[in-house]
Amino acid sequence: MRWEQRMTRWIPQLIAATCLIVIGWFAHSIFNVDESNPSGGRDMSRRQQMGRGSGSGSGYEGTSAVKRDVIPVEVTSSLLAVIRERVRGSGILEPERQVVLLSRVEGSVDAVEVEEGQRVAKGKVLCSIDQEELRIAERVALIEKEQAQAGMERMEGLAKTRAGTTKELDDARFTLRKAEAIHARALIDLGHSQPEALFDGIIIRRRIEPGQYVRVGDELFAFADFEPLRVRLHLPESEVADLELGQRCVLRTESDGPALAEGTVERVSPVVDRESLTVEVLTRFPDAAVILRPGSFVHVDVITRTLENRIIVPRSAMLNTDGRSRLFRLLEDGETVQELEVVSGYENESIVVIEEGLTLGDRVVVQGIDDLQDRAKVSVYREIPVQVDSLTVERLDATTPITDEVQRKRPEDAKRGAVEGRRRGSPGAQGGSGQGGGNAPAGVRTGGGTSAPVTPVVPGAGSSAGSGSSDD
């Protein structure tokens, strides 16, 4: 019994001592390893990372994370496109001319000759108002004018024989003039009883019915000329600097929808509105009425400049440092990139136009560019198309004759690019079989003494899909 009590008291102490001994042994072992081989842990981590990379395929995880011998990248192919710089505004479609026809006589409506939506020609009689009464009034006025004419002639005869006085002759003349004016007024009222269309147009509203009594000033019809339709844009002053009369406009009913009609800039206001601080721009669309109705809310793009047949790349492919524009082109082996200095032109939030230094169809790096240098080894884990704003950029098929046209326009630039490439020792500029150097002007391939159109590469085509030159 006494022995069991002693064992119960000493067992926890023995367990604690054993744990301390084990912990001390592990600490001593780790300390000795770190002291004898300080890089051992890092080497183990590196070996583990390389082991994972060798079995995981392509992508960021599938490459060496320390040595960076092979850098994972994402590429895209340069495109041939038409760039249209634009200024956008919104407004309401309205007719060029729209009038409200009011009654100029009082009376009952005898007949209505047109309906809403009917197209009418200039001079078309629209309705008849109280024709009989106005005809009678005109006849009475004509009779009174004839009586006044006869009275004046009689007084003139008496004046010649000195049987009448000068005052009586003057009164007769005044009476004739008054009768003539009354008759003229009756003729005008008779004409106003049959209102006519003032121009070619469409009846958009009818306010009267046969038998209805109208007074002077009552609305009869509203009609408008739908050819052309116009849109008034109110743009900030900073956006109208490049606007000119006659510039091409494109009309859409949805912000990113298809173009439904084309027109021109008709007028740019010379003043800025003091309240809205905007400038009114009037645009004109001759054929819009075929598919659109006045009163519709529309978006209008004014094309301020058009750049034909330009090579474009994503904005993410560009490096701009010290006033230099650079990018990395994937060479033909599909594993090496070449750093190129290019001349860039127009750019927006998504694309950049390359004026010189890149060839149509060349593959350029758009992801992983910060870790690259000239002749770096890469692994292409994905190839994506160039994402463009379809309202600003129109893609062109590189296999069409447009490519040949680009080449014909720049033959001298192509020759200079080839010579410059050979001088710098660029890949592909040496030898007759290369497809093109990085210094050739945009849209032209040099090498072998000829230039040929290039078809953009197909994603996933491997090393044969590259559009640059092979790495020496």
C-alpha cells in the first residue's frame, strides 16, 4: 500500500522529466543542423518547389519559383484594325421641321381630307371650314366693290362737267378702296377655309372632326418633315475642339448596340451655354426615319479621326520608361522572347497602335511582362485574343488583300527596317529565310528579299505558331 502511494506520487514527475529530455534533444538536433548547413532549409524548400513544378503541368505553379529560368507568360497576337476616334453624346431624335397648323377662320368643319400618319405633299388641302358662308361673304364683298367702282366713275363724270364737288369725288374714291380691301379680305378668308400643307411631310396629329366648330387660333393639325431627322447634342467644351462641320456621325439606340444610321455634323454652336456649360452640336441623319421614330432617345458618336490599317496590341503589353516604348515579342521557337523598342501612336484604355517596330501577327507578352528581359526563356500557358472596343476599333482579317495594301504603301520602310535589323543583329534580319526582324515597320515582314502577308497565329499552335524569328 505504501509502495503504491509512492508510485502514484512519482509517476507525473517522471513523465515531465522525460518530456523535457525529448524536447531538449530535438532542439539540440535542429541547432546543430542549422549551424552546420545554414542553407539546408532553403535548399529543401527549393527542391520541394521544383518537385511540385515538374508534376503540375503549365502555369505559374508549374515553373521554378526561385531561379526563374522559365517564366510563365500570357501572349496575344497583334491585329490589323481601323481606329475611329470618337466623341459621344446623347439626345432626342427630332424632325428637321415640325409645325402646328391653327385655324385662321371661324366656322364649322365641312370635311377632313387627311388622317394621322398620312404622308402629304406641299399644297395638299387638309380640310374645309365653312366654305358656303365664306363664299357668300366673298360675293357680297365683290358686289360692294363693283358698286363703289360705279359710284366713283359717276362722280368722275360729274366732276368733268363741274356738276359734282371735289369732296364728293374723294369720298367715292375712298369708298372704292374700302370695298376693294373688304373683298380682298373675303378672298383671304375663303383661302384660309382650306388650309394646305406648307411642305412635304407626315401628319403626326389631328385635332378636328367633321362638323366640329372651330374658332380663330384653334389647333387643326400638326405635321412634320421626317427627312432628315436631327439630334441636338450638348457636349462639354473640352470635347468639341476637334469637331468640324460635315464630320461623320453614327447613331445607335443602345450604348453598345449596332449602328442604325449615319449622318453628319450640321452645326456647332459658337457659344457655351451659361447654365449647363455645354456646347450645342446639331447632327443630321437623312435616312434615320426608315427605321427610327422622332422622339426616340439615341446615342450619337461623332467620328473625329479615322486611322486606317493600323497594327494594334493590348495596352498591357507596353512598357513605357524614360520616354521609350517597349514590348516583348515571342520568337518562333515559342520559348524565347525578344525585347523590342517600338514607335507607338494612338492609344486608349485597352489598345495601343504600333506605328513602327512590330509585324502583323507577332505574338507579344501581355501577362508576366514585369519579370522579363531580352532573350528570357518563357512558358506560354495561355494565348488570348486582343480585347477591343468594337465602337472604336474595327478588326480586319489579316488574310484579306488589305494586308497587301499595307505592304505596298510602305515598301521603303520595309527595306530600311531590314537593313536596320541586320545592322543591330536582330534575329531574322540575318539570312534569307527569316520571316522578319523586330525593327521592320508595322504591317511589313522583311527577310528573303520579299514581303508577304502574315496570318495571325492560332492559339495553342506551339512553336510553329510564332510570328517572330528563330532564336540564334
